[in-house]
Amino acid sequence: MSVTLYPELVDYIYQFCDDFKTVDEILAGRTLLYSISDINKQLLAVSEDKGWYSNEPHIQAMSADGFMAFKLKVVERIYNEHRDELKLNLCPKCFKITRTPSARQCRFCFHDWH
């Protein structure tokens, strides 16, 4: 079965497939969260000390196009490299992604497999 990436599947993979993210991808994702322009500089310094934010050029480059572009790049890489390893919770009727790994009702066709 061939699955194409659609917005809900992108969200699912980004949120629930952390095991396939690289260390740099995790750090770049966190850096994007802490890159809010009005963030307290003291909080930013603490975040950097704890490893939640990075000024490293390659991390900044990964997140330069914003969160949505970054998320799509990460998900495309994960999907292309680990397609057969991903534990996707797909609806048994329409084969679309559920909201969470433990969901038992489809958000698209409303099929229920409790």
C-alpha cells in the first residue's frame, strides 16, 4: 500500500515518531520554539544552557525557513528513510491516519474499531 504525505499524516509523524529524528532535528525544533522574537533574553540564555536552544549556524540554517517548512523537511526525511519501520495507526477501512497512536476511530470516515 502506498501512502502519500497529507497534512494530518505530516502532523502525526512529526508528533509521534521522535525516535526517527536526529539530534540536530530535535534541537532545531526546540530552537524554533524558543525563537519567538519577544522572548525574555534571560529565559533564552537559560534555554541555551540547558540545550533547548542553539545559536549554532547549522541549527539556525535548518530552521531558517520557519516551523512549517522545517517540519515538512523532517517528516519527508523520516518517511523516505523509515517508511517500513513507522508504526502508523491507519484506519482499517479508509487507510488514513488516526489522531493518535492509540485512537480507534477514524477522523475521516468515522469508522470505529473498538
